[in-house]
Amino acid sequence: MSEPILSLAGVTKSFAGVRALVKGEIDLYPGEVTALIGENGAGKSTLVKILTGVHHADGGDIRFNGEPVHIGSADNAGRLGISAIHQEAVVFDDLSVAENIFVTDRPRKRGMVDWATMRERARVILAELDPRIDPRMPMRQLSVAQKHLVQIARALSNEARIVIMDEPTAALSHREVEELFTIVRRLKAEGRAILFISHKFEEIFDVADRFAVFRDGAAVGQGLIRDVSRDQLIAMMVGRSVDQIFPKTTVPIGEELFRVEGLSRGEEFADVSFGLKRGEILGVYGLVGAGRSEVMQAIFGLTRADHGEINLEGRRLTIKAPEDAIGAGIAYVPEDRQIQGGILRFPITSNIALPSLSHLSHKGFMRRSDERALAEDYVTQLQIKTSGVSQRLEELSGGNQQKVVIAKWLATNPRVLIMDEPTKGIDVGAKTAVYRLMGEMVAQGLGIIMVSSELPEVMGMADRILVMRRGRLRATFTRAEATPESIVKAATDA
Amino acid sequence: MLKLIGVRRGLPHEVGLGLLTLLLLALVTIAFPRFLVIDNLKSLVDDTALLIMLAVGEMFVLLTRGVDLSVAANAALTGMVVALFNAHYPGAGILPVLVIAIVMGAALGLFNGLLVWKVRIPSIVVTLGTLSVYRGCVYLVSGGAWVNSGQMSPFFLSFVRFPILGISVLSWIGLLVAVLAWLFLRYTVSGRNLYAAGNNPNAAGYAGIDVGRMQCLAFVLSGAIAGLAGYLWVARFAVAYTDVASGFELQVIAACVIGGVSITGGVGGVVGVVIGGLFLGIIKNALPVVGISPFFQMAVSGFVITVAVILNAGSYRKNHGRKILERAEASS
């Protein structure tokens, strides 16, 4: 067996006293793909940032071909042949493709940037990856998948020996993922070491040779992928078994509470009809771009549907703006907590009171004590971890931020709660807390519509599952009928 | 309007702006043929050369997502210092004057840049402060007194006016600054990194580009050009006093934005800035000729600038999918 090209042992890193990496350990081998697995907050991105020289490690041992090295800067990382392809495609949108590839090392002639050589070399590299990409195009005109390819081209251009891929498939279609994997296998065959970060187990078992699992900043397992099962990986990742993550409670399902009939809007979605019962969690599954959020936004009055009707408790609603929806008893916890859900710089009190201001005010004036009482009530009920209700939202952890956003909507006394990706970007413990909260809410007779792209979440929490694809409702499953295969098939089949 | 006269997908937006500028020139000339006489044009070019130089310097800072409000104050202070130097050493010749102007301007720019880079204060705050500091220093070094043409050496005054091929040295220097800036931005690694740092600071960090250093470099360049412009300004108008170029920084920024420089960084070029400067220069020179009351001139030129910026930003967004002006609610 060959020696690892890069080996980390006992690497630590703290930010302002918070330990992001407690025991960073991983070995990368030439010609092999190592999958790095872990929940959000497990320390994966910190590890990547240390490897790419963006952050300095506080302590620990980093060896390159057996020799201790200090990375410390992006330049040094480049010199060692470490190149990274980042999740969100870290590129320069207004610079040309060629310049994006050679940004760390632009070809020069007599000290001046040599554009002709740069374009030519870019063309040669891109010919192997995607000949449709013209090196002169501005980066902005490329698809997300193509932007990833340009980052791979960057790795190829500087003869990278270690290629880090940080969730490169997050925004790619099935076919684009296949194309990416073909390239990954080529890089592997060329003897490069690849660190592949992904949440998707199918991908990991498809492409990786080895795995390394991180939990709470520490390495908890390493080995060969062929020696391990998916459930073993999950258990290592979360430190507990799968049943504990989804605390689904059985709540008696009541009569129909809410009904949408024939809802359509432009090219976004068409002829969407469904009902929601009291005490029911209705999961809405689909790929990114299937039109799920668009439907919810139309129900909530953020946009207006062209056709269709919305009924709550048998009464037809006219929703022209969110205030109509709130007034009727519909609340919407949006997907992006930080931008759409809450006001980060405001204290918890103002965030929770915001949609209920008209109930709370007396002749147009606010009483701070009422606001405070409301917030304190929810902080206790939802077990929000905070030093006090005047703490600013941005100072809370992701999970607690999400609880505040949920509290804010519960304070409006809704009968229907729409939750768009309710656990996106929060860690496992906080997810479970949110799920438990959902159980309590339906027990009180609410109906919840949960839009989610996470299959385990939909299957673990929903009583019924709607699947959308390209703006239309394609299938409905009861909790008993649903299998991962049938759901994914409905979401992806043309 | 820009759309009507040919800004289409693929066509550089500078072409549309250039056509708009020519159209403006044509309209003014049709109404007042006197406008296009050689003497008037020469003075227009001389005035505009100062604006263009300062705008090119400002562009460097805007490209890195900053803003330099201190350019005019820098020019006033440097202009006063070289005027006093000249008054005390009337026989020193032109070279020391130019060197002092550029070095001192660069030093004032470096001060801004270090505060932005090392102390991490937003550039708008830094330069809002140094704008007042630098202008206050003009008063300090001069004691509030003017330096008049009588106290200036003949070489000090005539250098900027000396004609080469019928065009003043002042205008040639403006052209030289623009050409050097264009070469710098297109063909040097630092110039390219300036774009990269402003276009996506996050990605620049990953690529090993020190964004703070690039911001600092932009301020030094802006300062050096402002210093040089300070001498040229004082010599052209043959007087140095506390209020030289007071408020001029706003026109400088306007020229940049009209020229297609994004105030959110990473987008823009010298050619656009030069045309933007010419556009503003024509408006400023045409209004008195057209006979608009001085009381209305500011309002009219402000209105025209606003319209030009809106048209330009709109067409730019359409063509490049990139916003020059972010909506206020989307920022922060």
C-alpha cells in the first residue's frame, strides 16, 4: 500500500474561543478518493480552509509526503499542489473564463500578462472538460456545473496533486453529477489525491475509495469504503441511531383544514391542488427548481397566483398580500433564515413580535413590556438557548435562530404553518428539537406543510408526501406507501 | 436612450456612452455653433483632463469596493504645498515640483489605504474623515492666505500651458495617466488582481490575493494621481487657496459611475471613465453657453447626471446581468 501524500494528525483550530476543530485527522493517498463526511458544524469547512491556507491551524501535525509542512497561506497551498473546488463556486463572475482558470498564476511575457497564451492554454484544458466553454466568455454566463468545471480546470492548470472538492454536486443535476464523476475518475487515474466532501451517500459509495468521518470537530473514524455500510457511516456521523433523529409522534388526524385548488402561476407552477388536515404534517418533496417554494409564496401572498383558489376551514380566501394570509391564519417560515426569516441585528424580542405588532399595540403604540412577555413566553416554550430575550438574533446558533423564526410565526396564532426547508443548515441536535416542536404544534391541531429537499426528513416526519416536478404535482404517497425509490423516481422521471 | 442608440448585447457599453456623448456635443453645437470653436474646445479638454485624471484614480478605489472621498482635498493640499514650495524656491525647476506632488499625494493616499487595510475601517468613513483633515491642513500650511500667480515662477505656470501639437501639456498628462492606467489594469498582475479583489473578495482570498493590500494599493494610486492633479489644478488656475476643488470629489465619482464603474466593485474600465469625464465636461461647459441661469446650472447638471447614471446602469444590467447600482434594500 502506498504512503499518504498528505497526512493530518491532531490538528486544532478555535475561533474566538469556540473550538471548530478539536482533532483534525485525515490521510490522503495518491490515486484515491477520500470522502470526508460529517454534519454541519463537524469541522469540515474549517479543515478545508486550513488545507487551502485560508486559516492557520492552532496546533497539530501536517505532513506532506512524510515531511512536516506549514501551509499558512494560499500561495503555499498552491506550491504544495493543493487546489480546491468550492461548494458555492468561488469564482470571479465579471472576469473571463481564462482569467478565472489562471488567476493564481497568469502567464506572462516580459512582465506583462500574456492574454493570447492564457486563452490558448485555457482552451487546451477546457477541450478535455467541456469544449462548449469559450475561454473569453465572462464567467457569469456559465451554468453552475460549468463553473465547477472551470475550478477543476484551475486545479489541472497548476498541476494539483491534491484536489479538494467541497460538496461539488450540491447544485448539479443528475447528468452533470455523472459528468463530474467521469472527471473525478480521470483525476484519480492520473495519480492525484482527491478529498471529496458530500452529504450524499449514493455519491460517496459511487466514487470514493476511503472515508473519514468527523463529528463535533473531531475525527471519529477512517477506513476503506468497501469495509463500511451506509448505516455505520450515519451512526458514526451523528453518534446515535437514525430513529432518534426523527421523533415522529402519532397525532390523531382531523377533518380537512385547508385546501388549494387548481393553483397556477405563469411558468412557475400549474394546476396544483391539495388538501391539509388538522394535525397533519404534509411533506412537499422535489428537486431544486421544482416550484415548491413558488407555490408556498403564492399561498402566502408574496406573489399572486394567476388561477386557482385557496380555502381555509371551508371559507374561500382572497390573499393579495402576506398580511391577508397572516390575518386568515397562515404563517410561512421561509427557507433562508438569515435573509427572509429573521432580522439578524434585532434582538429576539423584536424578531418574535414583528408579525404580531398590530395585536400587541395599543392605539398604535407599542408596550415594550408586552413584547418582552411574549418573547419570554416563547423562549421558555421552545427552549431557545439564549442569555436573554434582548440578545441579538445573530448571536444565536443556527438551530436557535430557527426556533426564534418559528416562534415569531406561532405568535400570530396560525392554523396553517408552512415551513420551507425547516432544518436547513442546522446541526443534528437542533434538527431533532425542531422536529419535536413540529410534533407539538400538530398535536395542538395545527396543520403543517413542510417543504423539504431532504428525503430522510420528508420520510421521517411527514404523514403524507406530495412530490413536485417542473411546476406540477406528480405523485402523492401516504407515510406507509412511501419508499425512497418511489419518491425520487417521481421527483426526477421525465 | 442608450438602448436606442445601439447598446445591444455584445456591444461594449462604452460605445453607447460614446455615442451619447457625441449626440450631446452635436445638440449643443447645433444650438450654439460657437461651442465648437477651437479655443472653447481646448479649454473644455483642459478642464476635463483634470476631472478624467481624478476619476481614473477614483476608479481604482471603486474597483476594490471602496470609495475615495478625499481626492479633491488631497489635490487642494498637495497643490498648496507645491505652490508654497515654488514660492520659497522659485528656481528649483519643474522636476522637484512634479516629484513632490506625486509623492505627497501618494503618501496621503497611503494614509487612507493603511487605515482601510490595517485598521479595517470602511473606506467611506476613512475618507470622509481625511477629506476634512486634508482640507484643514491646507489652512494650516497656508495660514489661510492665497498663493497668487505673482508668487509663482514662470516655469510653474507655463509648464501646464505649453502646447505640444497644439494641445497643452495638461491635456497630454491627462491622456498619459489614462493610457498608463489602462496598461496597468490590463497587463500587470497587480492590475488584474485589483479587479479580482473587487469582483469577489471571498474568491480572491482563496486565490491568494490579499484584498486589503489591493485596496491599499488602489488608494496609493488614487492619491498619487490626486497629488499630480493638485499641482496641475493650481498651475492652470494660477492660484492656490483653501477651497480649491471643493466638492469636486462628487463630480469625480459621478464621472466614474456614468462611465460604467460599479460602485459595488470589480467592474469598469478606463475607456468608460474617460468618456464619462468628457460627458460631464461637455455638460458643465455647455450650460453657461446655452444661456442657462447660473442659479439653475447646478440643478440642471445634477438632473442630467442622474438620468445618465440611471440609463447607463439599466443598460449595463441588461447587457451583463451585473448591477452597477445595487438597490438600497438589497445591501447591508
